Amino acid sequence: LDGFYRIDAALRGVAGVRVTEKDENSDGTALPRLDWDTLGRYDVVILSDAGCPTRYVERRALSDFVRRGGGLIVLGGPYGLGQGAFDGTAVEALLPVDVGPGRDILTIHRTEPMTGCASSELLSGIDPRAWADPPMLYRRHDVVPTNDAEVHLLVGTDPVLLSSRRGEGRVVVFAGTMLAGPAADNRRRGVEIPGENGDGTPFWDWPAWPTVMRNAIEWAGAAR
């Protein structure tokens, strides 16, 4: 399962979970066709750093799956959201964010950790001591929250973990990416810029991140 987002760690020890994983780049084959018969066997679909389904019928099937009670989680990355051609599709209409066309990844140059919203269901069960060394995000997608979006994590004032309900289903979007920070890039070039983002614990190494992912998966699938 996806290493950077630690989905495997999130699901470890959870009883009754059945996972089907498909990486379109792992063996050169296409992703399985998304139709109602296929999707109906699952509670949650996770698009991890993945583009929007290219076929119209698949987009409609995924939209119907969510609106009839399925869960959808979209995790950002260099192939997702703006780069993944979500803009203007039936799948974008499900999301708690508006996605722009084309490349939309922004670099966060300031050193600023992710902060959580106190009432968030997706952050429940996190040891308060984990926030003493908060998670860092170095690059994010330039998305705009919809009016009904619930915000769970922010960087400064920019929401990066959001959720919404669509019909009978539930949707979660993480608008961050697993890309390294500018300070790390500069160090590889032998350049040091004081205060530039790159210090601290990347969110994927944060001990509480698997809890965030598990909460997101359980919340998204709760309507099934």
C-alpha cells in the first residue's frame, strides 16, 4: 500500500478490512474499469496521487457510487488534483475543493507546521503530545474550499485536509503532497537559506499520521 501516506500503517490491526490495490505504473497495465458492479463491492475508494478517471462513464460511476453512500478519499501529489485533470468533471463536483486546470502545486517557503481544528472527527484519538513536534508540509495544491467544506488541518490559513458529504456519501481531500521542502532541495545544491521550510518532521513521518489516515478511511466509509 501507498508508502508515503502510510495507508498500510493506518489499516494495521483493523479487523475485517479487505483491500484491493492497483498501481497503474507498477506493471504497465491500466487501472481496472470503474463501473457500478465493481465499485459496489467496496466501502471506500482512495485515489492516492492519482489522476481523475479518464472515461466519462467511469467518472459517472464514481459519482453515483459516492452519492449512493460510498466513500472517496483523494490524496494529493504530482499526478493528482490539478495535474490529474479533475477540473470540470463529475468527480470534481464531489470534492470539498474547487480544482484549477493544469499544474497547481505551490511551494510553502515559510517554516510553518500543520495545525488541527479542535472539533475535527478526523483528528480524534491523537495523543496531544504529538503536537509538540507538529507535522510539516512543504508543497500543496492550490485549491479553493467549497462553501460546505469542513476543514480539519491547515498550514497557516490555508486548508489542506477537508471533508464534505455528497448525497448519501462522504468525501475527504488532502491537498498536500509528499514532495520534499525547498530547504532540502537547496541543501542538495549546497545552498542554505535560514528560515526556509524544510526543517521539522514531514507529515508522512509524524507518528500520528496513520491515525489521521485511519480516521479518514473510517469516516468516509461510515455511510455504507
